[in-house]
Amino acid sequence: MKVRSIIRQLVSRPAPGELEPSYKELDSRLIKSTRYDLGAQRLYIRFLDGREMVYCRVTPYAYNAFLNADSFSDHFFAFIHMRYLNYPVM
């Protein structure tokens, strides 16, 4: 029984009536929008070309620094792009 509940937690999906987490629109030459999952410490970034990437183990401090950067694109390349494990959202 306990194994089943753990598996359900790992593969749980939002209920049909739940909304998708909201994205923050950014004024950037590269990035369209972003959202941050505090519990999982994952940063989701949607690019203007349509790609969406997830960056893992991003601390709240790093996310806050990204949101307060003078240039989102420059900050992304300097502090996020090659520093965090990432994968595309399917």
C-alpha cells in the first residue's frame, strides 16, 4: 500500500479543473516567459522560438537574481544556461 501512494505522488497530475501554473511574461530578446516551482526547485523557461526548458536545482536566490537582472538574456547566459542540469519540456 505504501509503495502505491509514493508512486501516485511521483506521477500525480493536476485534476481536470486545475489551472496550469502561471508564467511570468518577460521583456527579453530571447525569453518569452518563466515560472518557478519552489518545492522542486525547478525553473521553467519558455523561449521566443517556442522551446521550453526546465532547469533543475535552481535555488530561490538564483531565481530572484534572474528576475531582478538588468538583462534577462545576459543573466540567463551568464548564470543559468550551462550551470544547471536541464532538459526540454515535452
